[in-house]
Amino acid sequence: MTRIHFTKGHGTQNDFVLVPDESGELDLTPEQVAYLCHRHAGIGADGVIRVVRTANVPEVAHLAPQATWFMDYRNADGSLAEMCGNGTRVFAEYLRSRGLVSGDEGAPFVIATRAGLKEMVAVPRGWAVDLGQWRLARAEEAERRGMDSVVQVHGSPDPLPALSLDLGNPHTVVALPPSVHLSALDLSDAPHIDPHPEQGSNIEFVHAIEHAHIGMRVHERGSGETRSCGTGAAAAALATWWWGGQPADQVDWRVDVLGGTLGVHIKGTEVALSGPAVLVADGEIDLSQL
């Protein structure tokens, strides 16, 4: 019988199953990840985070001198992902709760992800993560036309122009016209992107509320619609800021998602994310039930 310990947590209701594996001996298959994330047969989550010492994972072991802990993130369908913005905060809260980092406010530490090193720091209402540099995924086309792709989604009669961004993972941001409301979108199926990104993309739909304040819904690659996406919130704020002509070198954004509110801080070519992280349950599960 294969029993594993787990912790369930969420960041603005983007929820995760965290599995401790300090020594790096647990080799979760895509089927096991999908089972853990299944909301009827398993625990239920948008993804799985394996908590493992960086030195014990060959693909990131070179990062061990800078980061003791590696956030091994898997999408709900079992596929590997580069990283997850909300997941980094839940990961940091888990490390603090287990005494694996100090987690004192104002005392940053670094974690390893497949998208590189990410600096975490505790803030009064959760955690902030430095997502580092961002870029336009198809810069030449975006600079020429303001957009670089179109997205077809149920709830809009016409394809909608979009902008592709790279935050260590891929994003496609759509600014909704006044005639299409966020609540009208049907995200039960993946929207279609043309041209289709080779590695797929997270897709954010945005409407402006007021200056530096937007609302967003998201369809995540490998997970479907989720209640929140941290890097997606950053991408949505960046795209809206870019469309507006980048009026300031530094600006703080509020991004409302279905599961709450996230903060995004833009400083030129770098971006940071802040928001809550909550651990809700601990338990054991038998993987042999799969």
C-alpha cells in the first residue's frame, strides 16, 4: 500500500496538494498527480507541489547553493509546469509552517523552480514573490500592431485580439471589449489561440475597472478554468499597462480574480506578485486506490 502525507492549501482559491519529499525519492506519475487533483475521486486541486530539497533533484541541483528548497509543480492533468505564482506563496507558507525557513517579515529567502530562482518575502497579508523579468513573447509583432494573436472563446461572437507574454511560463492576455462581460464567458473548454503556441498557454481575459485596477478570469494550461492565477494576474496587469503606454516606471496594480484579490508591482522590465496563502488541511492518501 502506497500511502503519502499531504497538505492542502490555496492562494486566492487557486488550490494545491503539497506532498513532502525531502529526499527526492517519490516519483509521482502523471496519473497519480491527476488522481490527487481529481475533485471527486481524489483530494481535489488545481495542481500538485512536491516539496523537495533542491540538491536531491538532478535537473535543478545546480541551484542548491542559492535555494535549499525546490517547488516541483505539476498541473492538474499531471503535466510539468515551469512554476506557479500562487503556488510559490503557498509553498512558502508550507515551509514556514514546518519550520523549514524562518519566514520573518522582511527577511527574504529564495526557492528554486523550473523557471529559475524566485525570492520570497513575508508581508502583512501573506507573501510577495519577485517574479523577475518579463518579456513580450512575440515582441516584433506586438510592437507593430499592439497585439500578436487572436483568441476565440465561447461567449464572444468574434475572435478577440490578444498579447502574448513570457513570465517564465506562457500567457496570452485578452482585453475584453465593453460588449463582452467576464461573466458571459464559457471557459469550460480551452479557448483557441491563433497562432497556437507550441507549448500551449495560460489565457487571461481582462476588463478595466479603474486606473491600475482590473478584473480577470483565466483558463490555465493543463488545469482548465481556475479561481485565480498568480502569474496570470501579473501578465494581465502587464498587458494592460503596456497597452496604456507604460505611463509610469513603477506602478502598483490591483487584480480581482474569482477567488479574491492579488497585488502586482511593475518596475520596468521586472514584476512582483503579492497575496494571501492559506493551509487548510493535513492528511494521508493511499495512491494504490488509483
